[in-house]
Amino acid sequence: MVYTTPAFIEKNPRTVQAIVTAFVRALKLMSSHQADAIANAMPEEYGLGHREVYLRALTASRAMYSPDGRFTREGGETALRVLTAFDPDVRAAKVDLDATYTERFVDKAQAAN
């Protein structure tokens, strides 16, 4: 998920689209490649000098990523709970997922690929 404010989206729609498109492409690559291929595409520093541990972590965590950039309603609710737990600004805000969650940028990224 990409989190931002409506004001940022309104002011920077091309930037938001570019970020979402990059995420969608990365998620598609992750869903269609094994951990070693993913690791080979990343800077070596991401493995922190422990390639085998990095490969095991990639393998173990792949299932938690959306293969196409889309999330279920429950996924959005979980993300909001997590953000609320550690971000005081989110905790203080009244976030209405129905009014704020959109897949329009994912839809456009999917159409372009």
C-alpha cells in the first residue's frame, strides 16, 4: 500500500502514479520469480552480508505481498490498525477507508503493463 494525503495526490498525481506503477511492477516480478532471482536484482547491501539469510527471508515473506498491487478490504483495515498503533498523527486522525482508499492508480498501472 502507498499512503499519502489527498492534498499530495491532488498536487502530484504523476508522482503518485509513478510510485504505484513501480510498486506494481516490483510486486509482479516478486510473484513470478524465485528468491534468488529477486536477490540478484537487488543491491548486494540488502543482504547485509548474509545472502543465505536474505534468501530465506525473501522466501518466507513472499506470501504476504500482493501479486498485483491490489488489497482486500481486510488488508486496508489491518494496515490502518498497524499505522494507528505507531503513528500518533494517524492515531489522532479519523480515517474513513471507504472515503480514502482507492485503486485508481493500481488500475492505471495494470492497464499499462
